[in-house]
Amino acid sequence: HVDYTVDALTLSAQYSTSELVNPISLNDYEAFGIGAAYDLGGGASVVGGVAQITDYDRDDETVWEAGLSFEF
């Protein structure tokens, strides 16, 4: 996981792999994602990101997210 912050903007990148073993099959996963957060002040931020998830038994999946984050 890597974060880079410039003023109110934080950029993030993450890579992970995992191996799950269940009684029926062996599932390997690989994921890479990037995201950004912009601090609006007062504990509020606009956030968003995209991730590519690869399950070696199935097709790739792309996941998007966007929203607001609040700290109290």
C-alpha cells in the first residue's frame, strides 16, 4: 500500500494476492487498485477509486467506488 499526499489531495495504490483453500477447490486472487481523496476541510473528504480483481478460476472483475467520507 502506497499513499502520496499533495496539499489536500491524497493518491493511493495497493496490490495484493491471496490464496484460499476450501474443500472443493483452490482459489487464487490478485488485486490492484488506485484511489484518490480530496480533503474538503472540517473532517469531510470526497473519495473515489477503481480496482481490478482477478480470480484465476473466473473472469476479471473491475470495481468502481465514489462518495463522501466524514470524520467526527
